[in-house]
Amino acid sequence: MNLPLHEALGITRPAVFATVGGGGKTTVLFALAAEWEAAGGEGLTVLTTTTKMTIPAEGRTLPLAIGRDDAFRAGALDDIRSRGRASAVVGSGRGDRDRVLGVDPSWPRSAVDAGLASLTGVEADGSRGRPFKAPGVHEPVIPDGVDVVAAVIGAAVLGRPLDDRSVHRPEIVARIAGAELGDEVTPELAAKVLMSPDGGRKGVPESAEFVVLVSGVSRNPEASRALADAVEGRAVLWDAGSGVLESAL
């Protein structure tokens, strides 16, 4: 399927978009920015986080606006846009392992409303590199006024045991799903957690669109489709190399 990623996710600019959940969140954000730039779309795509974010290799050529002052960020984004750039990364500072530190949850919406960005993409929690997770007490940090939230799961986890080698906070996943540690992560188990208000939908306001995005689908296509079928609502099957493979409501 040649459907653009932003269309599959239901994103219409101007918008605030947030990713939560497991492996693939950052990749999705940078893929959206690359897609918009390739299409020659007007307006700036700003990628940021309300927690911490590692910039992937493909994103290291993007200009950075790193600072705590809103006026500084506004000036930096105006300069980036005036130089004809289509995307930028914004953060409040740099942390360990050179990660970008998060902005206040109110900033992404204010950046869009002020015309500084036509899309602000926000990584709203972390998963310690695991493809599947459940949020902790302090997670996720959903940005104010978010329009679309995608709960991301890596297809590679499907069929694996429910343990901390593949799942971040497996004990919470087990509780939500009514499962035991060590059980197989089936499409049905994953769907139950992703759709739960204690899981993938935690903190998502009723005003926002919610979508489940299965990443790395080419590694596990049959189980990925079974997961999409088990999800109530919008589900997107996506692969960083192949693009959108399937999108269904």
C-alpha cells in the first residue's frame, strides 16, 4: 500500500502528534518529517519529546534548537525556516548519551498555535529499547492539546515470552492482560494492553484520535495482521523500509 504515513495515522496539519509505547516511536517521528520534506509540504515539522529522545542516525543532519527559553526556541525556529529547512529538533537540553531532554507538555501546542510549526511530533515516553511496554505511574507525558496519539508496538515481540528481555515493565503488562509472566505475547494479549486505559490509551484525552501502529511488520506479518484485527479502531501496519503495508479502521 502506497498510503502516506501521515494519512494512515489520520494526521491533518496543523497538528500535535504524540507517540507512546514500545520500539519504533522515534523512527515514526523522523519518518513523518522525511515524508513531509520529500513531498515539498509547506510549514516546519518540529520533533521533540516530553521525556528524553535519542536522535537516530538518519536524523542527525536536522538542525537543533536546544534551550529552555521559549523566546530562544521561537527565534531559532524562525531562523531555521528562513534557511529553507523543513524539519528541526527541539529540546530543553542535552542529557546522558547525548539524548535530547524534554520540553514542557504545553510547548508543542503553543508552537503550532503560534505558527512556528505545522506539525509538532512528540515522543511522550520511553521503553528502554523494548518493542512492547506498559506505562509506569509517571508515564506517559502526553502534550497538552494533542490531536493524534499513536501507541507503537514492535512486531518482533509477538510470539515471544512476556518477560523483561522483550517487554518493558512486563509485570504491569501481565496485570493489565490478566496473564502470567512467561506467557506468550499473543496478538490478543497485545491488543488488550494497547487498548487499555492503563496501557496504550493511558492519559490520552477523549478529544484526541487514537491509533495503534505496529512497526517492523515485515519481520512478523501474520501475527501483525492478527493484532490489527484484534484492535478496536484505527490500526496501521508499518515498516521503516517498506512504508505503510496496511491501514484499517
